[in-house]
Amino acid sequence: MHNQRILALALAIGASASLASAAQPGNEPGIDIAAACARLPSHAQLLSALSAARAQTNGGFNLDMWGTIVNRDGVVCAVAFTGTNRGSQWPGSRVISAQKANTANAFSLLSLSLSTANLYSAVQPGGSLFGLQASNPVDTSVAYRGDPANYGQWNDPMIGGRIGGVNVFGGGLALYDAKGHLLGAIGVSGDSSCADHNISWRTRHTLKLDYVPAGVSGDATRPDNIVYDITNPTGFPIGVSAGGWGHPACSAAATTIAGELPAIP
């Protein structure tokens, strides 16, 4: 009887440990989330900044948003949404936001920042980066694992995993601190791609991670800003960017707002 009680206690402890483990983000083997994400915003900080940016006029459809932060290794550190529940935003935008964050991080350097908006024209047929969007596919085992009830929470199942993915429209921005360190990137999705960019920009500014060194926008005060220089949208060839880094316009309002976004520090 004594041995049976010991066995029952051991099983109960093991079950409790398994439940506790299941409630945690599913980090990959060898990744210490606390260390990997130490210099990046927490879930609460991301949610606060994202919500404040979403509440402004951004030139889109005034929709709720998903936001994701990755570190320099592409490990997901935080995921949040602005609506009342996970269904208040486009469900597909959760993974898109992570994909955007991965892209901005993957193709930015200490000396040069590329936003996802900057990549649109370059990846079109004949563009200088044609095929880039197929180069680093999303890891679906990270994107769709875990309990959907935790999506967008502090313990979102993507956290601790390398999400991968390349996205080539507005919403992804690299994150630089005041010392010029490139810490990772943020991705935002849930509205028009142009509004996504504006919301991501404002979120990054609130988080004080917009010490961008240089970019391709042609605007030294907003180096990795979205570029609206695509001409001949209905003729042939369609959508030619004068500088090679252009993004389609979504609305006159979004275009105006992009030119008025906070300048880098």
C-alpha cells in the first residue's frame, strides 16, 4: 500500500509538471527565452504600443491588428492583438505579422534597414530580388502549434520558435536601440498593407526602438519608410518603381500619413 501511494504521488507530480510545461511557450531545444528576448519589449509593452498605434488614423479600414516581435536570430519573443479576442482580427494575420517581423530582421543590418514595404518592387519579375519571397518559408510546425486559446497571449505557442517566412508588403520594421544595436524586428498585420506599415512605424516609435541607421527610402529622417514611387499602374509594364524599392499606394490618406510619421531620433 505504501508503495502504491508513492507511485500515485509521483504520477500526480509528473502530471502537474506536464500541465505546467504545456502552459509555457513551446521554445525550441537549447533556447532560453528569457535570455533570447531580454532586450526586447514584453508582451504587455507590445500590446500597449500596438493598441495606441491602432487607435490613430492610419489610412486603412480601422481594423484590429496582430503584432509580433522576433529577436536577431528570428526567435519569436512576443505576440499580441488589439481586439477583444483572437477572432477580432483576421486569423490569418497572426502568422503574417510574424512573417513580416522575420523578414525585416532577416534583411536588415547594423548599417542598413529594409522594411518589408521596401521589398515589394524588388521581388517582382525583373526586379533585383526576384524570388526572395520563396527563400525562407514559414515553419508551419511553429506557426500552428499549441492551443489556439493562447494565441496573442504572453504564452503564445509561437514564442521560443523560429518562425521563418518572407513577406514583401508593408508592416515589418527592424528594431534598433539608442546604442545602434539591431535587436530584431516587429511585424504588424490586420489592415491594408499601407496602414500596417503606418501602425508598425508608430508602434516602433512608442517602443523607442527606431534608431535606424540608414535605408533606401531617400528620406534621411525616415530611412526605412514606405516608398510610393510606382508609376504606370494600369499600363505595361505594370507597376514600375522609379527607385526600385516602391510599394503600391492603398489610399491617399495612408500615403499622406506615411510622409508625416515620426522621424527617427
